[in-house]
Amino acid sequence: MGISHNSGTQQIHVTIREDPGPEALHAWDRLVDHTPGTDVTQLSVWGGLRSRVGFTPLYLLAYQAGELVGGAQILTRRFPVLGSVGYLPYGPLVSPGAPAADDIRQALVDALAMLSRRRLPILFIQPPESAEDTSNELIRRGFRHSSAGIAPQGSIRIDLTEDLAVIRSRFGKRLKSWTNRWESRGVRVRPGTEADVALLADLMASSAQHQGYTPLPLDYITALYRELAATGHVVMFVGEVDGVPVAVDLMTGCGEMVRGRLSGFDRSGEAMRLSVPAAIRWELIKWAKAQGYRWFDFGGLRPETLAALLDGAERDADSLPTADQPKVTFGGTAFRYPPAVEMIRPAPLRIAYDLAWRSATGRRLFRKAQSLLRGSRGHVGRRQGGDIAASPSTKAGVSSG
């Protein structure tokens, strides 16, 4: 399946395939890695990872004069009652510097609109950073703003081009003092390996039990780490107190950004009292800067935290929701993604979807669907923070994905 779009000078052809072949996927991964504002969830390795739990990746690839200039990886799955559902996180993408970028975007938007009519009656899209035009174009084609919460509305990040001294100067008072005390208190941070994945899973399970959600299974976390490590898209650090590991933080890297994905810590021991998760983050910031990354993204904020940080008023971290305080105390800059959009067809299904939001049974169904779509999060049993379901990014002791 495919569609063509005339750009005035050259035709843009968009192919739509579940398996475009290894050469095309290699070119796609290269494009993703060189496009600002996207995420590992657009890499083909992520599509393979999600296929382990019942998803099928669907690729839209835009070509101009035989060259790949844009595209999208959509994760698709059939759900009871809902039917075929598609989720496009941080896409579609247009290759930086590609000629006729607006036409490429239009061609991809046309392809997404066609998919929503012919193949995916439910399609959720979270455009990448700075792609507000994509949201607007999709709205003009019949999509609507989505409140389903399938991706964070925004996040907070640190500009790693600044000197470490400048970055540290923005830390909260308590955090700043800890940077001088961790070593003397027996806190040490080391790079993690695959051998530490079981520890991460155990610590996440402990946090899940405390917070009331189902943790990700060990085999899935192991596959996530192994497959992303093979392509250089993941890093994991372990925090220890007197040689005993008490906290783990796993981040993914794509393009110019590293992003918080999974973390856990021992709530019953020294990890919390000595702020070991913060020690890990500080070492990760220094590591990411040394690796040449531009941005350090803490992995999503609750909607109310994001709104509070973007309203321009001076706010102390302690006045914000508890789960987001550890992120805000690092003094980063909050930002909002372009509006997420959705298409739900036909009209009776859309009406049923809207009505289901008003029932407890319907909300439970959507919570499960959202947890599955977002992939790197556990399942939860109650609604929080405006999302269909709160993810580990909104929980103490576990970070986002």
C-alpha cells in the first residue's frame, strides 16, 4: 500500500508496510537517530521489542527521488471491543534539511488520514517536539485533540551544552549540598550491565507493590536492555551504599537526547535517606554531557506539574506533586509537546468511546490499553494526573518511559 504526493518539483511517495525490508529499516533507523525531538520508540528495534507482547509495527516511509526523507513507525494491536488500535509516539518525522519539508509532512499526514479510514479505526498520534504544524494538519483532516494520556504532555530537561558548574548552580539547596556529601556517606554510583537488570526488576517490583500497579516482567526488561544496548541506545547506572546496590536508573538515548525510562530503589533502606536516586541522576548528567548529548530529559511530568511550571510564576519544588519533586529539584526547563491527536471511526464507535469514559468499566479498559500502548510502564488500577492511567513516571521510585 502507498500514496503519492506532488510537491511541485518532485513527487513524494509514501509506502505503508509491516516489513519494508532490512535495507529500508536501516535507513529509517539512521533517519530517526539524526532527527531532533524524537525517541527510541521510533526505532525499528523498539518495534521488534513491542512485537514480543502482541504489537505489530507498521511503517510509513516517505521517499523523494528514491531517498528516504521521512516516515513513522506505528505500533498496532487488536483490543477486545475496540478493534484495531494504532499508536504513533513522537512521529511522524521529516529528515532534517530535507528539501520541501512541508510537502513531506503533508504527504505523511495524508497517509495517516488514509490509514485511519481504511485500516486503523482508532489511531492515537503524539507528534514529536516542535511539530505543532503536524498536529494542526491532522486536526484539519478530521482528527481531534486527544485526552487519552497515551504519552506525557511534556517534560523537564537540562541543557547539557552548559558547564557542569552552571547546571549544578540551578539545583535545589538540599540537592546541591548532597553533591558534596555522597562520597563521605558511602554512596557510590557505577555503570550497570545486563547482570544488573534483575536488580532493576526487583526494585521496580518493590515500588509497584508500594504504589499498587503491576510491574514489568523481568524477561521484558531484559529484552529491552539487551536489544537497545546492542544498538547503543540505552545506559544504566547503579547506586550503592557501602557496596550494597540500592537503586538503579535506566535511560534511553536517541539523537541528541537521553530520556528517563525505568528506575527503582529500595524504599526500606538507605536509598531514600541518602538521596541515592539523585546521586545516580547527577552521574548520568555528567556521563551524558561527556558523551555529547544536548539534552537530559527526566522522562515526563504530571499535567498539573507541567502547567504550574509553565505559568511563569516562581515555584518551589516542595509545592509540586511529590512524584515530580525529584525531577524539578535539578533545575531544568519544562517544555510541552505538540498536542496529541486521535481519530476514532466510525461515528458510533467514537460515541461509544466517549460514553465509556463515563463508566468505571470503560475507564478500566482504557487504562489497560494505555499501559500496553506505552510499553515501558506497569499497569495501574486507578486514574491519576489526568492520564488514562498513571505510569511509573508519576510514581515515587520509578521513572518514565
